[in-house]
Amino acid sequence: MRDVTRPLAIKLLFGLAALAAIAGSVAVGQTQAPYEVEGRKSGYLFMTPATRSLQDDEFQNPGMFIVERGRDLWNRAEGPDGKSCASCHGDAEASMPGVAARYPVFDPAANGLVNLEMRINAERAAHMKAPPLKYESEDLLALTTYISMQSRGQPVNVAIDGPAQPFFEQGKTFYETRRGQLDLSCGQCHEDRVGMKLRGDVISQGQLNGFPIHRLSWRAMLSRHRIFAWCNTSVRSEPYELGSPEYLALELYVAWRGRGLPIEAPAVRR
Amino acid sequence: MLELAKTILAAAVLALSAAACGAADLAAYRVENGGVAAPLTDEPGNPARGRQIVRDMGHVTCLICHRMPIPEEPDHGEIGPSLEGVGSRLSVAQLRLRLIDSKQVNPDSVMPSYYRTGGFTRIGAQFEGRPIYSAQQIEDVVAYLALLKDK
């Protein structure tokens, strides 16, 4: 709303300044993991050169606009004690690098997996007494993208041992199960038919390292669980709730499939 | 020999699954020699209608996976073989079985079964108990495919 009323020139200036600051801070001193590791390939490599350069260009990447909002939210005090994320974590650029690359994780308090979205809401509940942000809302996508971006270039590195192990197995089974009226498993597309044309799409390995992504054909940002729901619905299978234990287990398994690939958030996809 | 054994097995599996799932509202059919010889309906298939149906997104268009001689449609898929000339390669009976339930031709097939209601995992609620094609649509599409002859 605010954006609509602000004159375009000011909006652009403001946006560019903010993006320049963000871009500068991320470029400094970070190593960039390769887009292909031992045959595991980022979705980036399946995009056209035009889409890739859109992602690479901090000023044109359509996903960057939500990052500005994420930073506002990081600094915004909410709840009775007037706390913001920054009250405790300070500068996200200093405190959050590497975090997104490790999620989802086993959380003893929840006695289950939590991903970044759920962690954000848990922080709001425990430390700010603020209500949860709705899954797939602009706000939750914005904060998730902003935090994920602090790990840009860092290799995906999720723990699948110890208490995470049964969830990993559950996710693997989900991945390999044929589902829906089209009776297809994730792997039948994202392992067995990589690089083939499915109608207008080229099937990638279905990796998560770019998320949250901006999907050009939808003109929207989307979370990892949203693409799971979409891929389920595409084979005419009943999707699960975003944030459900089923999708969390799947997220762990799929993240592991892409171990070593660079966090790219916000990636740009077809 | 192997083919024949497969056919018998497939028919047996089908009989079992039909009994178990009570797929009573589907027209009965018999699999013989790798095909279904008898039409599912009394009304002969209409190839013009068939050409329309195969393009329809709401009916899992074949174009997701196949190249077809339908130049007005963009983005033909490459998951399965091109269907140009398929009417010369396969008999009408083979085409009918392929459409009804491709898993009976090849258990590992990724091609959907267009006329089957049982044996799915977590099928979307709105698709439960409803095959992708009606019996008449199967006949229409078979009639269309049969006309796709080699030039």
C-alpha cells in the first residue's frame, strides 16, 4: 500500500540505495560454492542466460524487493516488550550468515524438525510475545528471504544424523513414493528425467538452495513448501499443509540432496 | 513369450484390483494379446473430438509429454516418444490398452492411466473415483491416434 502512494522516483531512489547497501554487504568476504557439486546441480544451471543474469543483477532481481521489507521487519519492534529481532541479534549481516544453510534442523524443544519459517515464528512467540506470521504471507517470505540471503554463496549443509535421522528417512520415503492420479514420485521427474522438456518447463533436479525463489511465470515469491504443494498438485495428489511434519521431513531430505550447493536466495526461476 | 506372460499377469492383476476397489462404474474390458480389442462404448470414436480432448489441460494433455502433429499448440513435451505415425506402429487394440492403463503395457511407465480409478496413493479429493477420461473419450482419442499414420 505504502509503495503505491510513494512517488515512483522516490521509491526507486530509496529502493536502489537500500539494495546497494545490501548487495555491498553480501559481496564482501564470502566464498561462493559452485553451482554443480559431484553431479548435483542448482536450478540456476537450468535457466536461460537471461534469467540467470536477472538473478545475478542485484538491481534487477525481482526477488530483491522483498528483501527490503525483510530488513524493515527485522528491525521492527513488536509485542508488549517492544523487542525486535535486532534487539537481540543485532545486525543480521553479522549474526545470520550460515544459518539458512543448516536448516531445517532438529529442535529438542519442538521434538521435531523446524525450518527457517517456523524458527522465525518460534522466535516471535518466545522472545517477542508476537503472533505468528502466516505461512506464505509477504511478511514471512520477506523475513525468510532476508535471513536466507545472509548465507548467499555458502554451501547447503544440513544434519541428517542423530535425532534428525528418522525424519530424513521419512522424507526419503516421501520422495520415492508414487503419488496422485498421475502416479509419479518426485524422483521420477527430478532424478530420472532431468533436462527433459515437460510441456514448457525443463525439469531440473528440484533443488532447494535457491529458496525462497521468485518465479517469473507466477510473478511471485514462493517458499519451499509451496513448491512441494505445487508439485504434488501437478500430479493430482492432495497437497499437505505448508509447515506440516510431512513437508518438513521432505524438506530435510531434499535439502540434503543438494548438499554443497550454494544458497542463492532470492533465486529467480522460470 | 515374455509379452504373452506379461499380458496374462496384467489381466490377472487387473481382475484382482477391480474386485478389490469396486471400480464398478468403469466399463468392463478384456486385455488380450497386449491390447483391448473391443470398444468401451457403442458409439464409435470420433477423431475430431479426440483431437480436441488430447489438447485439453483439464484432461492431462498428452502434450505435457509427447510431441504431436498439433502445430497450433506450443511447447510439446519430450518425456515420451513422438506420437507422429503412432497409428502405423500400433494397432487400435494396443492403442486402447495404452490409454486405458499404460501400467499394463509397462509397469514402470510414467504415462498416466487414463481409465483407472484404483490403486493410487493420496489422490486429490476431486479426482477420487473418477478416471481422467470417460469411456467415450477413450474411444474418441483412440480413433484420433489411429489416424496418425506415417507419411
